[in-house]
Amino acid sequence: MTNVLYVSSSPRSGSYSTSVADRVISEIRQAQPDVQVTKRDLARDPLPHIDADFLQATRSAEGPQTAAQRAIVARSDALVDELLAAGVILIAAPMYNFGIPSTLKAWVDHVCRAGRTFRYSEKGPEGLAKGKRAIVVNARGGIYSSGPAQALEHQSSYLRGVLGFIGITDVETIEIEGVGLGPDVAQKAVERGLVCARAVARAA
Ligand SMILES: Cc1cc2nc3c(=O)[nH]c(=O)nc-3n(C[C@H](O)[C@H](O)[C@H](O)COP(=O)(O)O)c2cc1C
């Protein structure tokens, strides 16, 4: 049985990234009716930014020193447990200012934990969240897969990079781009995304 962690991050009603990711879920459900889906909607339930207490609690030799710091570790641990329990991680991300929304970055900051999802070895950093598959649905107004804006693409490349860092190297991306270039371009981009949703869901 597949266990999917579905992380969405667009606050927009009618979000392209969420609607295509929802389609991925419905296609997986069709193929595997017993699939378990854990939904984490970061736009509706945002996580706090990491702060001095988080660093003391998770990155210092002493560890958590206060009740507040213990609560911070508990929250981060729960998010890591949720990630480690999943076989498939589905992430839906709008592009904001060339990167991912800060809500999604806060989630990344909570789940990238030394000793839990990666470790430093003599050979350098090693990802510990191995044996998983990720599906990333990216929506953006402009075109970044080719052309002059390519160097400003810090959404898809960032997510692929950070997933790889924690050991998730089997990553499929669905890019819905050019949605700001007019309704026809947007509609075609979403239609292509929905076709890809079916293909990636069948392989999940
Ligand atoms: C705050 C904000 C920043 C944005 N920044 C960019 C950007 O840097 N590049 C781009 O191509 N589109 C940008 N867009 C457009 C969104 O990426 C586009 O509307 C996309 O569809 C959002 O995803 P969603 O439909 O899942 O909400 C931005 C939109 C907003 C609201």
C-alpha cells in the first residue's frame, strides 16, 4: 500500500499547482484505492519560521533547554516522522519571486534535520530519507524551462536539489508555466499538466 504525503502551498483559490496535484492524488486513488494520503496544506496551516530557539533546540550540543524549545523539537520531529512514513512525497508549489513560497521554505527548514533526514559523514552530507519517490508540481507565470529567464528559475531546481540532499533522488516534476501569458497559454499549460498527472500517478 502506498503512503503519500501531499504538501500544498498555494493560498490561491483556483490554484494551478494545487489543482494538478489534486489530480495526481485522484489518479493514484483510482489505480490504488487503498492509498493512504496525508495532506499538509501550508497556506491554510503555515509553520513558523525557524528562529534562535529552533537552532538552540536542534543544532546545539546542549539541545532543547526550555519547554518552548522542547515543543519546537516535537513539532519538527512530527513533520520529519510524517515525511519518513511516506513512500511518495507530492509537493505543489507556486513560483513566488523566482523561488518557492516562504510557507514551503519553512516546511523545508523543519524537515531538513541533521541526524534525521541527513547526516554529515567523512564523505560529505548523506541523505537519510532514502527509497522514496517525489512528485513536484510547479506553477509559474512566466517561461523558465528555456529562454532568457532560465537563470532565474529557483523553484523546480531548488526543490529537486533539497529533496536530493535528504536522499530523495527519484523526483518527477510537472511544470505548469506561462500561466501569466494569457488564458489560452494558461489553459494549455494546465491541460498538459493534467496529462502528466495521470502518467506520474500510474508510476506511483
Ligand atoms: C507574490 C507572487 C509572486 C510571483 N512571482 C512570480 C515570479 O517570480 N515568476 C513567475 O513566473 N510568476 C510569478 N508569479 C505568478 C505565479 O507563479 C502564478 O500565478 C502561479 O499560477 C501561482 O501558482 P498557483 O496557481 O498554484 O497559485 C507570482 C505570483 C505571486 C502572487
